[in-house]
Amino acid sequence: RSPLHVVESLNSLSVDIARAIDHDASIELWNRYRRGERDVFTRRLYTLKGQQTFDEIRRKYQAEAEFRAAVDRYCADFQNLPNEPPRNHPDNITSQTYTTS
């Protein structure tokens, strides 16, 4: 598969993940986390369909080396964002876009 196809697949999965998260549960879990509870983000965050999506992504990550490499690159790029100075964008739109994705 082409790199473009892998990126499109990641983009599609990110949309699925966003739909899969129970918004009310995420607010509740963040509040609990801020109050000191740990391990609150295990399985409660996802809707039933969301959990199925999570499991599908996990299986795909384990089974497909090309997909795993693309995900790993995406995560590494994401983790490096705070360390990178804004390039040609004083408002740091690139970081904002990556963060919200």
C-alpha cells in the first residue's frame, strides 16, 4: 500500500476514535483524574462501538507492520511537537492542528 493510503487510513481511524469516545464520560474521567484518581481511563472512556473500534485498531496495529510503522511515526511526531519551534507560523497552527487530530 502507498504511504498516502496508510495516512488516509490513519485519518479515518482518528475520526472513528473521536466518534467512539463518550463525551460525558471523558469529562467525568478527567475530573476524577485531576482529583488524584489514577487508572480511570481504562475501559470507561469508550462507548460500546468505541471499544470495538479500539479493539480493531489494536488488532490492525499488531498484525500489519506497515500500519504499525505509520502509527509509530505519527505518535513520535506528535510527541515531538512541544519541542519544535513554530515554523513560518507565528500562531503555531501546525501544532494546534496536530494536537486536535
